[in-house]
Amino acid sequence: MEETDSRDAALDRAFLALADPVRRRLIARLSRGPATVNELAEPFEMTKQAVSKHIQVLEHAGLITRSRDGQRRPCHLAPAALEELTAWIDSYRLVAEAQFRRLEALLGSAETAGPSRENRKEEEQ
Amino acid sequence: MEETDSRDAALDRAFLALADPVRRRLIARLSRGPATVNELAEPFEMTKQAVSKHIQVLEHAGLITRSRDGQRRPCHLAPAALEELTAWIDSYRLVAEAQFRRLEALLGSAETAGPSRENRKEEEQ
């Protein structure tokens, strides 16, 4: 139960972190390679402090990590954390799609079973 | 720009909708097939009204739809909407992973290039 709780809390933080256009743009930028807070803040029309807060949210959610390179502390994307999110979504999406295809196949066989019986009768005559 | 804004708003709503353990359990349940609000509320230790609110959040985010079946209004999962989310995440995850592999390959060839030059010298002697 505790494990479920901590996984739930991690998913809460990660999905919440992605529910913001600025943070999604930061993810997009970091996908092309590591960058410092200054570099990340540059294209935004907001204070470095505001961008820094968004970065902290992403870091707390485990979606980015920070390394040390002398005085620089570049941010890196954590692809494994993103993969966990797609794995969570896909596990249910794929079940739903399989269910849908099964239903479609059932409806399809019911539809063809109906008229085909009639056709068979005609062919037999 | 407007299109980006509306797509951003849609992603905001969808990721925010997933940032809650109850709503994720509702998604999990609906992946196995449609269900009414009463059926969805049954396993939860909360009022039907509270579950109903969570369902509204999921519906507003486009992650579930509702049909009419006489008096029943069952909820259905919208796999295409979930797929859009994984597509968004994966587009950046895959770029990041490709960058990482490229870097790894570069470091690998730099490492083998270093000592191999020395080795070649020794071999030439």
C-alpha cells in the first residue's frame, strides 16, 4: 500500500509538472541537450526567478536532474521518468483499444452472420 | 498562435486531469469497458457527488466521453486523447534518447581513438 502511495504521489507530481505550457517548453528545450537556468530562461519573457521555479517543479517531479560542471549546474532531461508516464498511459490505452477491437469484431461477425444466413438460404435454393 | 494556445490548453487540462490518483483509477476502470457513474463510484469510499466531479474533470479534459443508452449515460475512455499525450511525451523523450546515444557514441569513439593511436605507434615501431 505504501508503495502504491509513493508511486501515486510520484505520478501526481509528474503529471502536474507537465500541466503547464512553460514547463512543457522547458522539457522540449532540454530534449535537445542539457542547459543552464540562464540558457533556459533566455527565450522567455519572464524573470529568471519565475523560470527557476518552474525548473524546481520539474526537478521535484523527477523529470529533470541537475549535474555540477565547475560553477555551472546544467539541467538534464530524465527520459526514464518520461517513459514511466507513457508506460502508465499506454497500459490503459492499449487495454481500451483491445477491448474496442474485440467489440468491433463481435459486432462485425454479428452483422455478417445476419445477412449471410439469408444469402446462404438463397444460394441453397 | 491561437492553435498553439488551444493545444496548450488541451494539454494543460489533460495532464492536470491525470495528476490525481482517483482520476487515474477511473481511467484504469474505464479501460476495461464503459461504466455508469454509479458503477464507477461503487469501489470508492467517497460520495457519488465527489466521484461525479472527478468524472467531469476527465470529461472536460477529453479523456472520457459519455453516451446515452436509454436512461443510462455510460462513460467511455477516449484512447485517442490518451495517445495524444503519449505522443507529446514520446516526441521529446525519443529526441533526448537519440541525443544521449549520439553523445555516448562520440565518447566511445573518443576513448577508443585515444589509446588506439598510442597502440598504433607501438605497433609501428
